[in-house]
Amino acid sequence: MKVLLGWELGAGQGHIQRLVALAQRLTLYGCVPVFALKSQNLKGMDFPYQSVAAPRLPFSGREDSYTFADILATFGFNQADLLSTHLQNWQEIIKSINPDLVITDHAPGLVLAARGRVPVVVIGSHFAVPPPVEVFPPFRFPAPPESAERQMRVSETVRQVVGLDAPLGQIFNGDRSFIFSIPELDCYRAWRQPTQNNQYVGIHVAPLPRRNGSTDGKSWTYLASDYRFRDLVFSIVGTEPEFNPLQEALIDKSIAIHHGGLTTAIACLLAGIPQLILPRYIEQQLNAIALSKLEVAQMLIAPTLENLQIAQTQVSHLSGNALRLAEQLFDWNQNFLDRIIEDCLQYGSCQSIT
């Protein structure tokens, strides 16, 4: 069975890492993974797979998004000519690879292009897998009237180009969807109805070792090389960046300092490690806000020498909360990849659900 794994939106390594984790399992069953990726920037992972470049999306230049539809509009899903061309480019890739199954991580264009042609399994963070509703709820407030107009335009355009009559969110969930997250951090939790076609699966790097309760361990810091406050942070925390797998990097750590990527945030949460989050993007800010409400993290948007020192002290006082919450979330500290693989093998051997 040949499987096309695609990614086209978003930044960071999480999208690739999830797809690679699934590809590794699929090969054990004789499947042949082929990747179509937005970026070939792979860090710290084996990648012996055939790969092609994903079609590039047009970028409108507008940065502020308030809903999932805003994100789609930013990349041309509100203009029929741009969306049609993009889907045709994806369909050329599908035709040349001829997969039995498509797996996507934040690749809404591939979901639309493959629909009705090849079974589609959608995976990704809760931010990238929208709730199966027609009107997407806002994740940033207050949303201006133009956001509602963009929502309407995206809905009209998708229906015009693809010709499907179903709630927009349901369409972008493919034939089956898996949310790599936990309900406690999901900004869309209230709009989801857990069903067999849409479920949480924790994170792909679980299980994580639990912190032993000590507060005198080292800090663990993971920041982007182009982050403008990077040198300031390292001058205060006094640690070198680590790029080891999370299962290794988090051992004996008492504080984690990072941007708030979902996999990293949940890994620290399950390990019982308090977090200082320095977000760069809206998705990371939402994760930081959710963790702050759980009283296991502090967030700084624009760190200074003074507020970094204060935040570092405050985070250390969250140690007990972090350990207690890790115990409460124990059931999520396991690996659910085999459950996903089972469904992928089933969908890859049958006709698409249209």
C-alpha cells in the first residue's frame, strides 16, 4: 500500500515529526510512504523516504487571524481561481504518486484535492484540525466584522470549487481525523462532539518520564535560532540549547523554557515540569494561556532582563502544581500511534467515504 503524507501550512518541526512517526509504523506493515512537504528542513530525525515539494500557497500578506477561516483566506482559499489552481497542483501530485491513502497534517488543500479520489486521514494539533462546524469559532477576540466576511467567502469558494455540501469543518476533517493534543489545551474543545471519526490521541512522543519532584535540576531551553531575545534568555538561564528527543531532554529538568509548541508543551505537562513560555505565534500564545490557567506555566511576550528573572522565580514555585497535574493526566502519558495505524490500514484498503 502506498501512502502520501502531506503538510502545507504552519511552522516548526511538529508537523513533520508526527508524519514521520506514522510513516515509520506504516513501513512495518509493508506500506510505502511518500512525502509532500512544505519544507525539507528536518532536524534530528531519520528520513529515508521519497519526498516531493508540496505546492506553494499564495500568501496575501495579512498576518492577523481570528478564526480558522481567516487562516485559509490568508492563503487564497477565498478566491476561486487561486484555490482551483492550488487543488489542481495537488491533484497532479496525487496522480503521479497514485497513493492508496492520503494522510495530512495541516494540509487543507490536499484534503480538498484528495476528497472523493483517495481516502483521507487528517491528523494534527487541535489548532490544525478544526471542529466539524460550518462557522469556525474565534480564537482571538474581539474578531472584527471583516473576519465574518472572510468566513462567508471561504465557505462559498470551497463549495464552488469542490462542490461539496457539508459543514466546512467536517470537510476539512477528511474521512477520519485524529487530534494530537489533549482536551485540557484544546481551544475548540467546546465545539467538538467526540465520535469515532474525531478523537484525541495525546502526543506521538509519549510516554514521557515523570520528574522526580526535585526543584534543583537544570533548566531545559528550546528556542528558535532566529528568536530575537534568544541571547538575552541564555545569558540569564545559563544553559545551552538541547535538541535531543524529548524523552531524553526532559530527564532531571526542573524548568522548561520554550516557545509553546504543542508537542513540547504537552510533553512538559505530562512530565510534571513547570514551563516558562515565550510565544512567537498565535497558536503558541493560545497554548501558553491554557497552561497558565492550569497554573503550570508563565508566559512572556517581550522578555527583558528584569521580567525574565522574575518569571523564572515564579515558574519554579509552580513545581508542585505541575507534578499534581501530571498525575491527573496520567492516562494521556501513553502512545496511541498503533490506534491510528489500525485505522489507516483499514481506510487504505477500502473506498473513500464521500
